Amino acid sequence: MSEHRGLPLIRASRGSAQAAFVTRLALRYARLLGADVTFDPEFGIFVASGMRRGFARGGTTLGGVYLTRRNVSRTVLRHEAIHADQWARAGLAFGVMYLYEEIRRPGLRNRFEIEAGLADGGYTH
């Protein structure tokens, strides 16, 4: 079964059609940039690792896909799974909402990062 459809896609996008759209785009983007894509069944997200570029900080979640070079600890994946939940709740608007929040309150003060768990996401200062 292709990870672009079926249960992994539904789980990664939390049943949200808009999050599924973003997830499909993110999977294509990750493959274009040479990522190794796997599905993490515990946290219900795709993990696109081995990327050299194309993400912020230690990694970025788009829809139900976590993009990173090698930052794949269990605590980080738990943090990123909450970002996938946020994508599912807000749909396409989440990208804009997140960027706006990051401009106003970067890093440790970003309400979406706080909700996802600062310590799990590696935010220390």
C-alpha cells in the first residue's frame, strides 16, 4: 500500500482533508529533496529524514510529515505529532497562523510550540 493513501495518510492527517492535502504535498516535497520517508505508527506521522535543507530549526512539520536531517528522537517525534494535530485542527490556515505567531513571539514564546511541549521540541532557552 502506498503511503500516499490508505491508513497511514488518514492517521498522519488526523482525518482532516486539508491536512491530508498538505501531507501529500509535503511527501512529494520531501522525496524531491531526497528524504528517506517512513511512517511512525506510535505517533502517527511520516518522518522524512536525511534532508540537507528545506526545513527550519531542527525540523519542520507540514501536515502529517516531519521534515528533518536527523533529529528523530522519540521526544521530538511526540512534539511534532502535536504539530500534526494543530495542522488537522486549523487546516491550511495553520501555516499562516504559525508564521504570524513566530514573527510576534519567536521560539520559546510561540503558543504553538508551547502547546507541543517546549522540552520535547528541544527548546531550552
